[in-house]
Amino acid sequence: QRERGMAMLLVTHNFGVVADLCDRVTVMQQGLFVESGPVRTILRTPSHPYTQSLLDAILDEGPARPAYTAPREGARS
């Protein structure tokens, strides 16, 4: 993004990915934007009931997602 001076759009259902990679987030419900703003603001103080329900559904006690490791060049899969 910095090298090319371009924006990137990431579509995901994983708030962990959003927290790790994004500066801003837009929450959609049934194809409509319901809340948009800086990631920290939305994750800490969501204002829309749908965003609140999504964040309430996160399993805090669940196992952490493993870090993605790209396959080494020439490695067999």
C-alpha cells in the first residue's frame, strides 16, 4: 500500500484480521453499510446494534488463530 500509494479493500468476517491489518473498517448488514470508522474506535465502542452483536459473538476463550506462514519457495505442499 505504501509502495504503490494505493488503497486496499479487504473483505472478511474475521475481526482478528481486521484488527491486525486494517486502519478503517466498514460493517455491513444485509448489503448495507451500517457503521464505518477507524478500527480502534469501532472495535472499542461500536455504536450500531449489529456491530455490537458481532463483537459480542467473538469467542474470547477460544484458541488463538495460528499465524499464517507462507510456504517456502520450492517447498512441497
